[in-house]
Amino acid sequence: MRTTLRLAASAVHPLRPSLSLPTLRCIKPIHHTNTLRTITGIHHGPTTPSRATATRTTKSQCFSTCQLSGLRRRIPRDQDGSSIYEFATPSPTKPNLTSRDTKLTCAYFDKDGTLLSEHKQLTKSKIAEQFELRHRDLRDIDLRSESVTRILIRPATILLQFFDLCMIIQADEALLVNLHDSQNGNEGASSGSSSSSSTTAMYSDFERRMSAKETADLPELPYELRAVEAALVAVLSIIREELVQAKQDAEESARKLNLESGFAAVGLDLLFEHSRQLGKIEQKARLVRDTIRGVLDTDEDLAAMYLSDRKAGRVHEIYDHQEAEYMLEAYHTAADALVESASAAMDVMRKKENTFRSSLDVQRNQIMFLEAKVAIHTLGVAAGTLIAGLFGMNLINYFEDAPYAFPIMTGACVVISSLFSMKGMRSIWRIQKLKGIQGQMIPSRHRRT
């Protein structure tokens, strides 16, 4: 084996400027000619018994042609013709970056709610290590989505994520993940999403809410519950602002709808777009409400939200969670009110849209009936003029000298045109009457149901 490797290295020596010796890699001895040709691309003659005997007798070296990087060299192999060594170029190594190594821009708050670091760069691994979380808990914290809402309660940490607002809370510190600095730079800030406004609201409002005192004669909530409350207030306030703005835009579009204008279809599309925006807001409020409801339905999670008491050694019983329950119920009611308000606004806009569409349908039907009437009268006139055209061919018809030929033919043309028109109009009246009966029957069916 050493002899073969030394011979192969000596054959590669003239190629040293373009191929260094470490690129020689011994795969394994190959004993099958077809496999050798398929895998390595090294070609040699057929190993017949006579040739093998001649090789053993003369003990001469046999050479094979090797094609490597466009170069052809003759590389010696063992005298028994059994071992071949393949040359391979080492592939460049690339750094294996995972999602755990991606740095996120975070804002760090201390136990008093003071912003200590606004642009702290942390990876998911560092966050998991510092806040005692598992990596699966942080899997979606860098996900920009309008359908991600969750409240995870762990023994020492509470993780809240509502859309792009993500906050990690402990008994004496909080971390706000700013996704818009860590993802897409200025692009995320210019997208105009509601969650970016929520994150901005948290920057300016968190410290004020954490330092505010209770106005009533009530015990102060622990740090973690006040932080959760601040996050819920930021999310719901932004959803409320979006709802008010969307309702105003939808009502303004509904007032501008006019059948007489030439832009009725454009106004209807704009109203539909505002209705769709109201639907998105309703869905977001519904997600927040359902997320809060999921925590309220679990007594273990409510009792585990008291991180400060757990840290001090006072673990709450399953039934001891009155303050946390009252707080979450209040914001669950607020989210439910937003859902109902958005649903009511959508119903009003949908009714206006349906009414306007019905008016457009009536107007379209009137235009269609008018076109049908014009076509029927045109057909009647064409039937009358057909007879007049027959007499206009300058052929002998023996009516030229008749004194009453002109009034007779004129009256006949008028009568024929009138008959065609009356027949067509009767059909149209019948269709209109049938549509009127159907229009009266449909509301009565709705009243019965």
C-alpha cells in the first residue's frame, strides 16, 4: 500500500503548481473494472487472464489514464492491478449558520422598567440561556406574521408574542425583541404594520406604566403581571386605533358611492377593500381574545404567572391566582369588545355593499331592457322596409300606374313593423312581469325563514 501511494505521489509531483499533495485521497481498493470506470472515470484495458499472467511474469508496471480537472496523466498502479487511488479536490468549507446563530435586536428593561439597552444584539441561544427557555419556545420569535399569538408560561419566564410584538418577562427584568431592526432593516419599519406600532408604543409606554402607582387602595401588582399588562395594553390600543381608522375610511367610501357618477365600480371596489381591512382587524382581535382565553382556562398557568413569589420561595397554589385572573379577564373583555365592534362595522358595510350592488344590478337590467326594446323596434322597422325595398328594385310590378298603390304599400309596411314591435314588446313585458313576481317571492321566503 505504501509503495502504491509513493508511486502515485511521484506521478502527481509535476502537477504541484495546480494540485497539491494533500489533495490525494485514498478511497479504497477497487477490484471491479466496470465500477472503477463508472465512479472514478479512470480507464484501463480489460483484465483478461492472459494479461494478468503476463503482468505477473514480466513484473512490469501498468499504467492507467486519469482525467482530473481537464488534465491527463499516467498514474502507476500496483503490479497485481488490484488497487487504484482516486484524486479529489477538497471542496471549500462554508460556515454552517443556523437560526440559533441569527442575532436579534432587543431592548432590555431592568426591574424598575428603565430602558437600559435599546439595541442589544442577542442570539436565540443566548436568550434561551439567559431566560431559562428551551429552543423550541424561541422558534417563532423572529417570525413576522399576523397569525402568531401566544402566551407561554414557564417556571421562571413568561413569553408573550402578539403578531410582531415579542416580550420575554422574568421576575426582575424584561426583554423586548425588536423584529424590525433584526429583519429587513428599514424595510420592516416602512411596511406600516400594526405590530411595528405596538413595538414603538412599548418603547415609550413601558417605563411609564411600570413606574405608575395604583390609584386605589390596593396592593401593587408584581413586576411580571405589570409587564404583561403593559404588553396587552399596547397590542389592544393599536388594534383599537386601526379599527377606528378603518371604520372612518369605510364610512367615507360608503358616503361617496353614487350610481350617477361614472366611477361606481371603482367606489364599490374601494368599499370592498375597506371591508376586507375590517375583517383583518376582527381576526387579529379574535386571536388576542382566544389567546387570553386559553390562559384563563388553565388554573396552573394562572398560578405560575407569579414569578416573583416563586423566586422568593412562595409558590402559589393552583387556586391562588385572583389578581392575574382579574387582570386577564379585563383585557379579554376589551378584546371581545373590539371583535364585536369590528363585526358590527363589517355587517353595516356588507349591507351597504349589497344594497349598492343591487342598485347596480337594477340599473344594469334597465340598460339591458332598453337595448332589447331598441333592438325589437329596429327589427320591426327593418321588416317594414324590406317590403319597401322589394318595390325599389326598378322591376316591373304592375303597381306603377295604380292610383292607390303608394298609400296601400305604406300602410302595409307600417302595419308589419307595428306587428313585429308589439310581438317583441309583449315578450319583454312578460319577462319583466316574471322578474317582478320572483322579486316579490324572494323577500317573502326570507321572512318565512
